[in-house]
Amino acid sequence: VANYELAIRCYQRALEGNDPDGIALHSLAKLHQQRGDQEAAEQLYRTNLARLDQYASMQDTGRLAEAQSFCERLLDLGGPHKEKAKALA
């Protein structure tokens, strides 16, 4: 129990600092879930999803058709680029 409390405090301090990738936020949510505090875990997961949605909207440049075109061209090339293009498409 003491280890959970210590880990939670550490992740909370990390959140107060800088957590651009959401690693501390996700880890904190998992800790609360493992500890049985579903309400806190749910709130943290929701916060993380909102962060991801905000990040995704920042990446939307309206150039999806252009990106799809590049992926199709890479699919025609073959090799390792083909596999990456498949994953992106």
C-alpha cells in the first residue's frame, strides 16, 4: 500500500511539471485502477483521452487526401516502405 502511495505522489509531481506524452497521466490512471479507485482512474483516463483528442486536432492539417496519395505511391514501391505505408493507410 505504501508503494502505491509513493508512486501516486511521484506521478502527480510529474503531472505538475511537464508530461507532454501523457506517460505520467496514463501511469497514474493505471495505478488508481490497480488500487481499486475506479472513479479516480476513470477521471484520469478521460483526461488523457481529451489530451489525445486535442493533440489529434492539432495534427489535422486538412491534407488527408495528399497523405493518402503518398501512401498509395509507397505501396507501389515495395520493400520496407510498403509495410509502413500499409500501416498508415
